Amino acid sequence: MVFDFLKRGTVEVAEAKASATGPVIAWHGSGRVAWSPRDTASLTRAGFSGNPVGFRAVKMVAEAASALPLVMQDDVRRFETHPVLSLISRPNAAQGRAELLEALFGQLLLSGNGYIEAVGDGVPIELHVLRSDRMSLVPGSDGWPVAYDYSVGGKKHRFSMVDGAPICHVRSFHPQDDHYGFSPLQAAASAIDVHNSASRWSKALLDNAARPSGAIVYKGSDGNGAMSNDQYERLQVEMEAHHQGARNAGRPMLLEGGLDWKPMGFSPSDMEFQKTKEAAAREIAQAFGVPPMLLGIPGDATYANYAEANRAFYRLTVLPMAGKVLGALSHWLSELSGEAVTLTPDLDQIAALSIERDAQWARVAKASFLSDGEKRVLLGLPREVHE
């Protein structure tokens, strides 16, 4: 409400619930597709399909998060049966809960973005995870997405977000992008390049009889060290045919007059090469939040034992990511169904956290100054017991 001093009265001002920076953000791309700054397909090929450390790190996080036991509750009670629970347990004809959530967590780890499509009005009939590299966001004049375009093989389908929300977009924090998330794969890109290069170097070394190469020195009968073009090409062909590759390992070399073999030993930099590869592997694991000990990477002694590393893995990586995704899913499904419900991991059923949960239950039970409702809230349960 604003005073109008000329008319000695008040003027009603329409309330607008939107960020003041929204129009500024959308000014450069209003109504146009905002493309992701990184090529997700190339990063996925190099860091997931072509790198064992990245592959295993993504699989560990995605499988652990998708296998978490889930509970659904509101402010009053915890549900044993509910349409949303039935939907999550069998989201579509081809996937169960674990397969759907693993695909969603995997997309989030590889691209920083996860997209779920809802089929049907009200409570969805089916849920489908859409590939992040095929999805593009269309921002409106206020900076918020008005549609999503899904492109496959030259064809495009547009999901309008104006009348309803058929797409749930979960994204990681990105400090320099207003619409897309930042993936651990992007942060680990340099370490992945180093690790892949080290693997190729090791493969080349094995192909060369698993030892450093040497030099063939030519001394002509006239003291001239220069070879003719025909001699040089013939020597190259014979070396490639008879003395390279694992099949020819250890095969004696027959050198004609004027040729002498000078073997070369490992340099100090060659001796440190394996350590460089292990350091790159640790950086990849750390970017994904996986303790290197769990991946069998040597030289890491951050945790006293495997159980402690596994507990830290759940506390610092799996549960925060699962909480973020399940929170977004709960809000989205609540809007579609018209009923406010919350999906959360059941911490009491996670074996890796059993020691912590036992201690927490004992500590809360001894707090005599807390009411039963307050104790239940501290343990992640509804305040009241619903009969």
C-alpha cells in the first residue's frame, strides 16, 4: 500500500512474488534455450565409460543412494501404504524404485542435472528419468523456466511448465550458471585426463615389451653416421614387424654391421609416474566424495579402518545427496497430488550408521527434560503416534 500525497489517499499495489533479479537474469536469453556450458557426452565418455575410477565412484554413490530404505510421512503420521509409495516402488513398467533412483543419481553425478517426467494428472501414473544431455531449459521473461525441450535424433518435444509441472529438475549448485548444475565430473576433469593419459602410457609401455625403449646407433664403415632413406625405412619396418608388441617380447635382435643397440633405463620422472597416477585417482575419488580407501587406492590413510571410511561415505556423500533429491521429489509430488508428504531415508535401517543411531537413541531416551513428541522429532519421527 502506497500513499498518494496529491489525492490524499492510498493506492493499492499488486503484490508480485518473484526475485528482483529474475528479469535481469533472463534478459540475455528470454524465450531462448539456455545451453549447458560443458559437453556432458564427452565428459561422460572420458570420465565414466573410459575411466575405472570415475566409473566405480559414480556406481558406488548412485547404488548406495538408490538402495536407501525410504519412509513417507507428514506432520502427523508415517504411512505404511500410500499412492505415492506405490508409485515410487514401481515407477514404470520397465523400472523399479532402485533402477529409477540409480538412473536419477547417476545423471546428477555425471551432468549436475537430473530430470524426471510425470505421466498423468494428479498423482502420476508413471515416472521416467530423462537423459540430461538431451534436455535443455527454456527460461521465461522472469528468469524461471517456462518449458523444457527434449531432443532425440532431430526430433524435439517441449514440456510446458506454465500449466502444471510435468518435469522435476534437480540440479547441483553451480556458482556461474543460473539454470544448470555443476557436476563432480567437471571438477575432476583435469585429474581424469591425467589418469587416462597415465593408463595409455602404461599400455604403450607394455606393448614395447614392458621396458623402456633404447636407441639404435648407426656407424657406417666410412665413419659417417648418416643412413640412406632406403636403409632407414627398411630398419623401421623390421623393428615394427619383429621387435614391437607383447608377442615379440624377449625376441633377440639381429643387427647388421654398423648398427649398435644402446638400452635406456628409467629416468627419475618415469619412476614417479605411478605415484602421479595414484594421486590423480585419489583426486577423482575425492571429487565424487568417495573415500579412496573404499576404491582400493593405495597411499590413503585418512580413516582408521574400512568401517569408519564407509560411515563417513554415507554421512558426507550419500545422505546429503539423497536428502537433496528426495526433498525435491517430495515437494514436486506433493504439488501434483495436493497432499503434503515427505520422503526421507530411514536412518535406523542403514547398517553403516547403526553405531551412531544406537548412541543417538540412548542419548535422546535419557533426556528427561524433553517430551515424548520432542524426542520423536529428534529421531526423525512424526511428533505424535497415530493409531
